Amino acid sequence: MKADLEKKTGKGVEVSGETGGVIRYKDSGFALTGRYADPDGYPNKKAGEADPRRSWDVDIPTRTSQSGYTIVDHVSAAHEQAHVNTMTQAFQQFKDGKWDWNAWQKYSAFDLTGKDLATYIDDEIKHYDDGMKFLKDFLDKCGPSCPAP
């Protein structure tokens, strides 16, 4: 499909995205000042134990490059936002005391193995499936004469 779009329109198609990058943590005690907290220097507490970082909010950056095609950009942005949503839910596991900080750090750095890696891969497949369904619905509505958006 990429090669067909390039031939038809003369535009190159490059799509990339990233979620994670430099994650920042907002200390809820300083919400009005917007101070971002540094998680280093805190001892790791077991899941369920009190940890001052459990009151923090998380800022998970995401970026996508522009492809020149509105529909492709939309699907790419939705895919990366789905990662943000999944990571935010994972951070909530830490906030709720179900995970310790080290478990969150491994997850947020994509340092996964075994069952955790399988869960991440299943989630990645779901995000791609959602994107492909969106594109299929778009093409079904547009019909055979659908221009490159």
C-alpha cells in the first residue's frame, strides 16, 4: 500500500511514533506550581506499602511523525494514544499499591519478559487491529474511487 500511495501521489510515506520517552511525574503536593518530581532517590517499597510516589501523576509523552496523509496520521496518533492509555493504566497499578516502583519502571521501559511481554504484545496487536478496522471502515464508506486522503 505504501508503494502504491507513493506512485499515485508522488509523496513519500514515512510513519513512525514513540510513546514513553522521558516520562515525567507530577507531585500532587505541588500541582499548582507544576513542579515535576524526580523519582530517583526513593527506596523501593513493596507492593502495598506506603510510597510517596503513589500520590504522583504521570506525564507520558508521545509523538508521531507526519506522513502527509490525514488518515494515516490519524491512525498513527490513535495508536500511540492507545499506548499512553495502557501505560497510564499500568501506572495506576503502582498508585493503587498493586505494583512496586521497580515493576512500574520495568514496564515503562519496555523491559518485559514472560507473561508481561506476552500481555504487551497482545496489547500491541489490539492497537494495530483497531487501526486496521478504522482504515477498513473508512475505505468501505469512501468506496472504490476513494482518493488518497
